[in-house]
Amino acid sequence: MAPSLFDDHGYQDVPNREVQSTDLSAADDRTLRMATPRVDASLLDALVRFQEAFLSHVGSDRSAETLATAHRQAQDASGLDAKTLEQGVSLLRAFGGRRWTARKLDDKLRQLDSQPASPQTDELRTRLRGELVKQERATDALARRYGEDTLALLKEHEARLVDLHTRMTGLLSQG
């Protein structure tokens, strides 16, 4: 840690990789990164344990009481405090949402590849590729906020995390 709150003497535990950029969100991401706990394999396991426990405790009853009880039981199963849990779940939602969207766009592109070429399909293919590039950039930008190691860890477990994201979204968006 820097010896002074106001002067870091060049010390940066979260490097600023956007030195020549006009992207103001990069500075915000860097600030938020300093306030976010580092996600390692054990924290990721606890977050996944929370989501899996939550899904198993809810079952078919989606009442507010059941959701609250399931949340409490899942938090107990994860062993995480409320702040760490919510920060971690926020990360999983951001990553899972980006990757789910990228997968859907990629599926749509593959469907278009089986169709005969036409001006409409060519235009749609171009738009889908552009959107896919945006999603990949947005996923990579998560490294600014959460750290490159964290993003690499999430990508290692992408299939499982996207599946959990899909199930959690399906459960929580009904109502």
C-alpha cells in the first residue's frame, strides 16, 4: 500500500493500462478494481457453490419467502459474507451475460452460414459479426475492472458459468 492516501509515489497495485486513451470508463474501472476483492479459484468455487445451492433450494416454489430462505441457505453454504457475495455475484452476472450473448450471436452466425447468400443475409452477417466483436471487447474490458487473472480464471470455467447464468436468469426473471 502507498504510504500516503494522496500520494502513491508511483506505486500501483492495479496498473493503469489506458495511459494514452480517452476512455474515461477505464479510470472508473481502475478505481472500482481497487475496491473489489481479488477472485481466485477458492472464491470462484464459493460463488458457484452459492448459485448451485440457491437453485437447488428454490425448487418450484418461487415465492418471496422461498427466495429469501434459499438465498440465506445458499449464502451459508458458500461461507461468504454478504458484501463479498454480492460483489462476486455481480462479476458472474457481468461475465455470464456477455458470454451468453456472444454465444447466441455465434449460434446465429452459424445458422446464417447454412443459408444461401443474399443481400439480406450478408447484411445480417455483417451486423452480427460487428456485435460479436463488441461483446468480445466488452468481455475483455472486464479485466480492467476485475483483473486479468480473474478474467482468465472465468474463461477457464466459461461453460459452467454460462450454464449457471442461464439458469439463474431463467429463475429470477420469472415473476
